[in-house]
Amino acid sequence: MIRNLIKTAFRSLLKNRTFTILNVLGLTLGLAACLLIVFYIADELSYDNYNTKADRIYRVNTDFKYNDVTTSYAIVAPPVAAALKHDFPEIEQAARLTPSANTRVKKGDENLQEYKVVYSDPAIFSIFTLPFIAGDAATALKEPHTVVINETTALKYFGSTNVIGRSLTLINDSTDYKVTGVMHDMPIQSHFNFDFFLSMASNPRSTDNNFNHFNYQTYILLKPDANPQRLEAKFGNFMKLHLNTSTFNYDKFASNGNFIRLNLTPLKDIHLHSNRQRELGVNGDISYIYIFGAIALFILLIACINFMNLSTARSANRAREVGVRKVLGSPRIYLIYQFLAESILITLFAAVLALLLAWVLLHSFNEVAGKNLTVTSHNTVYLLPALLVIVIIVGVIAGSYPAFFLSAFKPVNVLNGKLTGLRGGGLRSALIVFQFAITIFLIIGTLTIYNQLNYIQNKNLGFDRNHVLIVKNVNLLEDPNILKAEVKKLSGVIDASVTGFLPTADNRQPANISGEHSSSAPFMSELWEVDADYLGTLGMNLVSGRNFSDKMKTDSAGILINETAAKMLGYMGNNILNKKVFYTDRAGLKHEYQVLGVVKDFNFNSLRDNITPLAMILAPDFRASLNIRIESGNIKALMTQVEKKWNTVSANQRFEYSFMDQDFDTLYRTEQRTGDIFLSFTFLAILIACLGLFGLAACTAEQRSKEIGIRKILGANVARITTLLTKDFIRLVIVAIVIASPLAWLAMQHWLQGFAYRQEFSWWILLIAGLGAILIAVITVSFQSIKVAVANPIKSLRRE
């Protein structure tokens, strides 16, 4: 029986090649898109799952509120890790990480820049699953000036992984670090990824006992029976106990609604659910998982709808077949099996083609999504069974209505030609509306994302990021100011500044700032070390006061603050000029500064976040870069001159650079990739919907060929007939626009809420999406309509 069903189904599909091709093509595109998105979602959901103790690992965070401004950090104070482990028996282990910025490592006569370097407590290897190739993980980082490197780094510097006891020289502190461990490369699916783990004992700041300084990523491993919610509830008393000191009254601070709170983030939630300041990497967003999952489902539904629509539209052509089969004694159940067999056969063939298409497109998809997805034996173990299940489900869903609808035809009515009401027109109309509602939703979503990205690109951020050349690693020079002075002499250079604190960089330095009044509670601020040319180079403006000056030696005791910091200190306008501001360093020493000026607020974090307090002092930055504002003329020639100056003062260092506008774009790479993915799958959804609409238009034109022939004989022209065949489809698209527009508006408003600075949803987006959908439908249907309208009416009437 099964063999006969397959043979009959195969013959039927070959007989109707056009509709079979349209169905196979639509399902192939839908399944291929679904497979790519499933790959993407599976990769995003797998972050940090490589850790065998992942369910017991938590990151400790800090939430800080002062004067109605709340800031969320992924870091805590240096002594928190040890204090938590001491105070709470639920905690089995605690470890800290703090990245080492701009690290240079000596390799022969060359100094190589390394970006994945971190100071780490020894317990990190007992918390995270980081297998060693050589060395003892339990003791590897206990001694000062020891380092654990990964396999790739060992091969890069030594050509072997058998390097225990050998040394690496870090140029930053001119110290040799003994290699005490070599571990396997960390999985890409990790929220942090480092090549060098330096011993925390090598970091002179690691012994800071101040609970007001937040600068360490801290992880805890709970005991198997520990309850994280109960533990987190105890953190309020923990912070109160450790923050009430002789210099800071936490009770008074909290009485005004302010707080400094610790909380926990489960390890598996960090990548998709955490967007705090000072994250160790660029995290994903769970909302995008939902969005892309919905897109995959919608595209698959559109492909299934095409199948159902085309099958029911062909009901008149297959009605006599059903009637004859029933007269000859074929039971209805056999007919249902027959139609389902055809559906599953088409889906199976489409699935094979979809696998090949997804494999071909995987490289391009990786480039768009910023992923490194590959087809491996590991993912094929679940992919092939999952695909088989999808084939059966999609085949049954796509073929269910045609199977039950066509098999229900009464043979007497069919053979007498009484097919009125048997063509499923109402359902087809509803499905077309559903298809185009999804398509319009995706068009609106794509336009909204690109509108927001365009707003980000053109927003006045409070500084000018255009035509700023950033020469990196000048901190390795004996005196970076010599290079600065030489570069400023070049024609085409407007200004230059030496500092690593840039609005588009990740170089940050949190600090506690307080005012001169006893009632002024300290608050968390950024403290940047800059030079007197900083504001001019970056095009920043002063609201009041003056800039630093190299000619005034007393400016070393001066400070510039932004408008937000001035408000936090309780001052407005010129009232803050010459007032005292205090900064407490990591050693607990209090430094006094005098306010010289207030800088107009500028965005130095993502536009997802509000502007936070910031202060600048006149001091050299050991992580510096040389930032050069250049004219927009012959940039290539000027860069050649800058490189010559670099080679003159630095013989053994590579000339590395970037442009500030490019660095700014990287801050929004996730949004750009999301927009590209949205655009790609929106185009795919439109293409699949058009395939279905094209088939329906052809079927409708074929069924109405006699009517069209009569109309042409009675004098109807091509334009009138084309309008007649097109208008019904346009009405359905308009209904889809009415349904999709408010839903898309609500969804995009929710997405835009994730940005502190955003472009309001524009009415023209709905207009363009609606007109675009109508135009797409008109072009798709008109092709078939015009083809039928210009045909010889005698041929269609002769067939009747």
C-alpha cells in the first residue's frame, strides 16, 4: 500500500510540474532559513554550557543609586570575593578577574600587542572548566609573576605546549612571568575569552580593601545544596556592615533612597540576559532569540500556507479525479493518505535541497551574523532527526487541509460539475492575509532597525568622531609627548592628544567622587586622565569655566566634570566653578581638586545607556594612545607621514591605528548585524510569499479563462481585465496592512525602549511598508493577469 501511495503521489507531482516546483522552491527556502536560524539560536543558547558546574556558578554584580540615578555594573569591590566566601558558608569558591589593558609581550626583537590578558585568582580554575594540557591547575597561579596560557599562545611564542617553567616578558612592567600552566583554548561560546591568565598576586591593586571601588569581575561557586535567592537576600546586611566606616555613613546615605547593592547573575544568563557596564565581552540579547525564532516560524508558516493555498486552488482540477476514485470504491481514508503522501514527499525533497542550500549559505550567514557556525558530527546528531521530525510535521500541516478538503468532495456533485463552494476561497483569502501580515511586519521591523541605526550614526554625541586618527600603544614609547609634538607639526594635523580614555573605547576607570559639603555623599563616576589638548582634539564643548592649560602648573590640581556630575554634586551653572571635589583612590587616600570647568554632556557609553557622571584630571595615562584630528584632504599621504614619525621614535613597535568613527561603529555591531539578518530574512519571506501569490494568480486566471474570454469578446481591454484579476488580491493585502501595522508598531516600540536615546517610531515607516507590500502584490499578480488578458479568447472558449 505504501509503495502504491508513493508511486501515485510521484506521478501526480510530475503531472503538475509548475505547482510542484513552486511548492518545492517555497518549502526549500523556508526550511533553509529555518535551519540557519536554528543554528544561530542553538549557538547563542550554548554559551557557557561547557562548564560542568555551570548551574552553580554566579557572577556578583553591583547596583548603585544616588540622586535618582541608578547604574548597574558587572563588577564589585576588590575585597568582596574574599569577604563573601568568609561570611557565607553556602559559597564553595570565589574568584576575581580584572583585564589587563594594552599588554605587550616580547617575542624575540618584536613586541606583540595582546588584547586577551586578564589577572586572575587561582580559584578560577576550580570554578570554571578550563582543562590543562600541562601544569597543575590547583597551584598554577598561586605565586606572583606566574601565567597560564592557552594552547594557541604557547605555539605562537614557543612553538610547543611543553613550556612549563619557561618565561614570557611583559613589556608593560618589564617583568618575566613564569609559565605554570597550558590550557586548551577556551570555547568560543563563552562570555569571556582570554589567552593569558596572570596571577592576581602580580597585580599591586588586588590587595585594595576599599568596598567603595568597583573594578573586579567576581564569580562564586555555590555548594550543591545552596539556595541562590536566599543568599542574595542576605547581601543587604553584608554591604551595610562593610560600608559603614568612619569616612562613610551608609545608613545616612540610604536614608535618602540611595543604595549600593550586590546581586547575582547565573552564569548561563550572562550572555543573553546581562547588559551591564563593564561586561567582559559583547553579550547577546534574549529578545533577538525570540525575534529570530519567530521569524523562522513565520517563514516556515508562509511556505506551508503556499502549499495549502496552491493545493486548494487546484481543487477544481483534481475534483474529477476524487469523484472517479470514490465511484470506483476508494475509501476517503485512502484519499487522505494519498494527499498526505504527496505533501510529505514534496517536503522531504525540499528538506534535502534545504540542507544543501543551508550548507552553501552558511559561510555568508556567518559573515552577516558575526558567527563561526560549522556543520559537525556533534550537531548532525540532533540535526538530522530534528529535520526528519520537521519534515513529517510540515508535511502533515501543509497537506492536512487539502487532504481533508479534497477528500470530502461528493462524487455526484463533482461529476455533474457542481463545484460551487468547494474551492476553499475563504480559507485561501485568510491565509493570504496571514502571509502578507507577516511580510509587512518584517518590512516594518527592518525599516525601524535601520532608522534607529541611521539615528545613531548621525546623532550629535557631544564630540566629533570624524577624521580622528588613533595611533595605539604610544604608552610603550619613552615619552609619547615627543611623538605628539612631532605629529602636530605636520601639515593637515589640526590637533593631537595623548590619552587612552576615549568615548569609543572600552578603557574605563571608575572612581568615588564627593563634594566639599559634608552632606554630599560619594557617588560612582568615571575618572579620566587627559591632557590639555583633549577637548580640542575631540571637539568637546565647555558649558562653563575653562579648559586645562599646559602653561598653568596649578591645573594639575584642577578637574573638569560633565553636566551630569555637576548635578550629582548639587550644583547648576557657574555655581560649581572653583568648588572642591574629592576623589578617593584605591589605597583609600583622598585627593582634593578644584573645578575648573563643566564639559557639556557627551555619550561615552552605548546609546542604550544614559549618560553617567564623568570627571577629567590633567595627568598622563599609562594606557595611552595618540589621538590626532586631521583635515579631510589627502588622508593617505598624511598617515604615511605619521607612520614615518612613529618609526623614528619606535623602531621595534608595529604601527597600529584605527579611526574613531570605525571604533564607534563597532559599539553597535550587534544592532547592525540584527538589521542585516532582518533584511535578509524579510527578503526571503517576501520571495516565498510572492511564489505563492504567483501560483494562486496563475490558478485563478486558469479557472476564470472562460469568463475572461467572454469579456474580451464583449469589448473589455487588457487594462480592465488585469484590474479585474488583481483587485481581489490587493484588497487582501490592504486587510493585512491594517492587521500588521499596529502589531508591528507595538513590537518595535518595545524594541526601541532598550535605547536611552532613540528615534521615535515614524509614520512614514508604516506608509512605505504598506505601499511596498501593495506594489509587490501588484507586480506579482499582474504578470499572470496580463498574460491571460492578452491571450486569444477563442482558445479558452474552445476548451469549454
